[in-house]
Amino acid sequence: MSKPIVAVIGRPNVGKSTFFNKVAGRRISIVEDTPGVTRDRIYTDVEWQGRVFTMIDTGGIDLHSEDVFLAQMRRQAQIAIETADVILFFVDGRAGMTAEDAEVADMLRKAAKPVLLVVNKIDSISQNDDIYEFYNLGLGDPWPVSAANMMGLGDLLEEICRLLPARPGEEEDGTHVIQLAVVGRPNVGKSSLVNRLLGQERTMVSDIAGTTRDAIDTLYRAPDGTQFNLIDTAGIRRKSTVPDESIEKYSVLRAIAAIQRCDVALLMIDANDGVTEQDTKIAGIIHEEGKAVVVVVNKWDAVEKDTNTMERVRKEVLSSLKFMDWAPVLFLSALTGQRTHKVLETVDQVWAQNSKRIPTGVLNDALADATADVQPPAQNGRRLKIFYVTQQGVNPPTFIFFVNDEKLMHFTYQRYLENYFRKIFDFTGTPLRFIIRERKRDA
């Protein structure tokens, strides 16, 4: 069963993201004193007094602005309101009640959902008189808090839990949710693909590079019951183009963190540009983290093609990404939906390979065949002997080779063994880790 949802709503710069980060216990939303910094819905799971719920942070609502970003932020907030079980309406106790607050309150009353009016930035008891004007919003008793100083948060969380609907089965049922990070350079179509996969407008889509600045999680259950958590990330730029203290710096770090916590990475490449130097660096991060990967060549509809174009481009892509030439490559158009139905199916397949275990007996039979086909190398009169191999773990599949002298295991022979294992056991879409361990048993 899905968890109850609590949406954090309010005008720009009233402290919603500060509250969200304090409750989450870590920096999830980007916080700066700039209205409009949080532009998409950001999710985190919260546990309080034994209740578990999902909290959504939203961009500030500006009901009248014609600015393209503010208009899309408003739409994202409206979607959060529609899906929420409880709404936290944040206002600024220092600034006092505004006409915009009254308009948002009118919108929330129409939603017919439980609403808690949270007056933020009440840092001391002496400021309690500042809350009374907010009774004029007609949303019941205001809840004074200071998100920055964590004052009043416990009482507020307790009231949230009281208002949550009773939903049995919130505990994990043991089914693994595949963590899928959609990564790539800015403006390659990541958010468009996520929206296409979900069949709804989940994240803001714009032709302006850098629109998505936070990593955003969305749970999706496929028709066959497989569950995916789609992580839409900010585009990763070269370090030289990211100012040290900018908002975008945090976005880049968060995108890298999304790779670190994912099971499978969708590396999106622009078909018009081919594999760029930055694409290669992002692929390197995925590979170093040992993640399964699917390479997605997007905007394929914009490419002039003949009968051999797809295979030629596939070879070019994998040639540019030599260290992950085992990755499946999909050609699609997030804009038109062309071949997007293959994405989650392929992700499920590579996750299965990333999680695969091979029995020790079967592994050593394959090793015997591999060494019979190509004899292990020798150096200075001594030949490499591989006594046996065993699988240490998964995600990625990791194997320990016990040998007479680890210095004799040349990287070219290790590469041969990896390719042989891939041929026998598949392992499409996942890196393999080989650990060479010396065992003194040489004659």
C-alpha cells in the first residue's frame, strides 16, 4: 500500500524547504533566500511516533505571475495538493498576512482536504501575538513554529499524524523497489522521459537547460507489479561551469548522489550531439559506483536515418564508452513516445543481471572451460594458476579469484575472463567486479 502524503504549500520564501529539510533530517531541498529556488515537488519519507508518511516540498505559489517558471511551479503545487492527504499551509509570521496568503487559502478550502495553517519564523514566545491576524484566513487555529530553530515541530508532527488516514499495510512487504536514476547533461530530455514513462506531468519540462535542479523521486508500479522509484536529476555540467557556491553546485552533487543510491542508471544522450566528453565522465561515475546502466539515445526522431543508421550509432556510442561496452543502448524519442515502452522492461532486465548469483560449481566449470580455451599468461618462467573462483556478492556481481601469484594476472587476461563470463552468464547492463586473491599453493 502507498504511504499517506503530506504536502507543504505556501508563497515563495516562507520557509517550506527549511522545514522540509529539518523534518527529513538531511539537506534534500535546496535552501537559499531567493524566491523560487524549489521549483519541483521533492519527496521524502518521514516517520513520527510509529506513523510513516511521504512529505512533499513544493515550489512557492504565485497565483498571478506570467513567468514561465513560476507558472509551472504553481501547476506542480496544484498537483501536490490534489494527491495529498494532509496539507501544511506555510505563512511568514514576520511578514504578516498578505493578500497572496488569502488567495492561496481560498484555493486550499476548495481542495476539501485537512489543512494545517503553519505560521513560520516565530522564534520566541514574544512573537506569539503575530499569529492572531492569520485567523482571518479561516483555516482554524494557526500553528506557530520556527523551522530554522526547530521550535514547535514536534507538536506539529503529532497533529499531522492525528489527521493521517488509517492505511493498513504501510510496512514493507519485501518487494524490492528498483531505484532508477535518470542522469545526463542538461537539456537532453530527462524530465520529458520521466513524464512519458509516468503518463503524467510529473516534473517541469522546459527547453531552457537546467530547469530541473533537484533530484525528484516518484514511485511507479508497472502493470506486471514491478515497482520503480524514478529519480529525475538535474543535468550534470562540467565543474568549470558550476560556481562553487551556486544553487547549481548542490544540484550537481545531488545528481551524483542519485547515481550513488540508485540500482540502475539511465544515461541519456542527445542523438544530435552523440557522446560528448561530459557524457563519458557521467558514464565513468556510473561505472565507478558499480551501477547497472541503460544508455538512452534520445531525440532519435530528429535524426535523418537509413537502414544502417541505428546499428552504426550503436557501435559509435559503445566505442566512445569502451569501459561499458556491455550496456544496452535504446533509441527513442521522449517527445513522441517512440520506443519509450522498452525502457522499464530493459531496466528490469539489467537489474536482474546486476542481482544475479551463480553457484560456485557452475562458476568453476566455466572457469575451467575459459582457461582451456586460452591458457593463463606466464612471466619469468612462472605461469598464472587460478585455483578456483567464488561469487562474493551482487549489485554488482563480485567474484574472488584465488591464484598462485596476483602479479601474474595481467589485465588483458582478466578482461578475457570477464568477457567469457558475460558470454556464458549474460550479465547485460551490469559491471562486474573481480577480486584477485593470492593463495600460496604453487608447486
